[in-house]
Amino acid sequence: MSSRGAASSSGGPQLGTSDSSKRISKKPKYSRFTQQELPACKPILTPGWVIATFIAVGIVFIPIGLASLFASQRVVEIVHRYDEECVPPIFSGDQLAFIQSSITNKTCTKNFTVPKQMKGPVYVYYQLDNFYQNHRRYVKSRSDKQLRSKAGELDISTCKPEATTGNNSPIVPCGLIAWSLFNDTYGFSVKNKVLNVSKKNIAWKSDQEHKFGSDVYPKNFQSGGLIGGGKLNASIPLSEQEDLIVWMRTAALPTFRKLYGKIETDLEANDEITVVIQNNYNTYSFGGRKRLVLSTTSWIGGKNDFLGIAYLTVGGFCIFLAIGFLLLYVIKPRPLGDPAFLSWNRNPSGIMN
């Protein structure tokens, strides 16, 4: 008994010590972050701070809005819709037959008067209405690998229904976006002097350098079962086909403008511009509209009053709120942190105990 008890008494503490040494503590390590003891900023929105903030926002926004609005007003813009005017009267009842016919004369001449001096470069845009370039099936009908390098020429799995010709040869560039390339043309002249329209640097440099390959050339384009819009020069690589690059950057809204070119010379006030239009693009089948736009630019870009109006609206509203809060603070002040204004501390009868 004694020896067994001695053994148990001598072995017991040793076993307990071993277990305690192996036991891992689950208590988290102390840090100011885990214990939420980091310093914090607790701003107190006093009436003075609120009123001063609204006034500061109004003082900053209103001048920006005025400057943006004045800059937009200085932009000179000529917009003319021509899709209906360029259809002969005999085809007024069947415009689709006119645009689809291969024997009708698509040439149309229009005259515009310059309202104010337009300093070069004057940007030439074409505007399309009711054209949904953001449609899911339309946007997906392209092959970025094919556009980027010659090695991806056979990557046409996403280009249907404009992927191959009748003998299964791949179309380059394939897809509905390239197939529907805009193909109306414009020729400008003033006082019988031809105005040169430059098509250099009308596309994004990032698109030219990274999205369209210099070793990719058009192949079998517009030679499939469907004939769409414009054609491409098979001897020029896609990275230099800037009209195509501009068109391939799809628009988010059904009404959009795309850059056609630039007139580098100045146009004086009251100059008569003669425009020879080749009305080739078929917008009549889907109820679309075509407009020709000539525009100058300012430091905010083209003519757009929205930015200036938005700044003026926000700035004016902030000034209005600042004046309202100031009058309320002067006419009917109350002490800060008054618990009498808390809903749970109010007497239903309106009298504080």
C-alpha cells in the first residue's frame, strides 16, 4: 500500500506538469487593435461646422460650374440631319429600296453656313441615333485575339454569324461589329476650295498599339454571305485602319458620335460650306437617323452643358442649405447635446418633469 501510494504520489505531479506544458493557451495575444484601443476621431458636427462646410462647397462648385458652362457656350457646333434629305422624292415612300439598290445615286450635296469663327482643328463627327451598339450579341461578335496578332487569325469562335466565307475561310476582321462598319463619306469645300479632312490620330493610341496588330491584314472582308457596311484596304494593317478602330470601340448609348476626321484650317464666320455626302449606310432598316456634326473644342471637350449645370445645381443647393441652417440657428437656437430633444426623453404631454 505504502509503496503503491508513494509511486502514485511521486508520479502524479510529474504527469500534471507534463500535461500543462503541452496545453496551448487560446487566449489571444494582446494588442491595441484587437482590444479596440486605437485612437479614434469623433468629430462633433456643430452648427458652425455644418454651415461652414456647405458654404465652402458652394464657393468651390459655383465658379467651376460657371467656368464649365461658359467654356461649353464658346464651342461652335453645326449639326445637320441628312438621312431623309438625301433620299430622292421618288423613294420617299420606300427609303429601304433606295439604300439597298446598287444603281441609285447615293451622292447628296448640302450647304451649311458657319455661324461663328471656328478655329482649327474643326472636328468632324458622324452621329447615329437608335443604333444599339451595346446589344449583348453585337458586342460579343468579335475576336480580340484575331485583331491583336496574326497568330490568332483562326480564333473565330465568337464571331458568328460573320465568321467564315462560303468555303470556310476565316474572315479578318470577323464579327458583326467590323461587318457593320460605317461607310458614309463626306467631302468639304469653301469658296470652291477643297478642305482636307485628316484621318490621322482620330483613334486612341492605346487601341492602335495594344488591341490592333501591325501584322494583321484584312482578309475576305465583306466577301461572305452577308454584305454589311464599309470595306477595308487589304494592304494596310489593322493598326493603321483608324476608321475601323474608332468604330470598334462600341458606344454605351443608342445615340452616339464617332470621330470621322479633322479639318486643320480655320473656318470664318458666314463662310458657306459645301458638303458632298455619299449616303451609303443603311439606317433605314431599323429606323435609325444620321447626322453630320462639325465642332470645335474647349478645355472641357465638346459642347456639353451638363457638367456646368450639375456643378451650379450642387453649389446653389449647398448655399441654400447653408442660409437655411444659419437662419434656423439664429432665430431658434438650442444648446448642443440637450437630451430634451431625444424622442425617448420627451413627455407625451409636452411638459418636462
